Amino acid sequence: MIKVNYALGIDVGGTSIKYGVIDNNGEVAVKYSMPLDPSETGLSVLKRLSQQINELKLHFRSLHFNIFFTKMIFQNRNICRIS
């Protein structure tokens, strides 16, 4: 029996966070997009993302993940664009 491992990729962008799970064959198992609200604090965004990751971990037992930040920083508990 071949063991299937899963990887979660997370891309934090300016207007949304996109994330998806692929298997060890490179097949996309699921993909999602979570919109960002400019008035939302960075901590609030991380809590929402953490909830999503915990739900995915229930379905994908062997889950590894990477987070990519593109032109984004957390400043004063808010997500801000880098000019």
C-alpha cells in the first residue's frame, strides 16, 4: 500500500488568502480562497486561517504546509501592503 502525503500551500495576497492541498503525485485535492477585509486585524486573519487549517487537518492526516507572503507585512496588528 502506498502512503499518501499531503501538502498545504498558502498564498497571502493583498485582497485574499488562497490555499490548497495537493497529494504526493501533485494532484490538487482541494483549493480555496478566503477574502481579506482591510479593516480586519492581522490577528483576526490568522485566527480565521488557523480554523481553516485545523479543519483541513481533520480530513488530511499527513499534512505539511508552507506559507507564502507576497508584498505583505503585519504592522500594528493590521495587514498592510508594502509599497
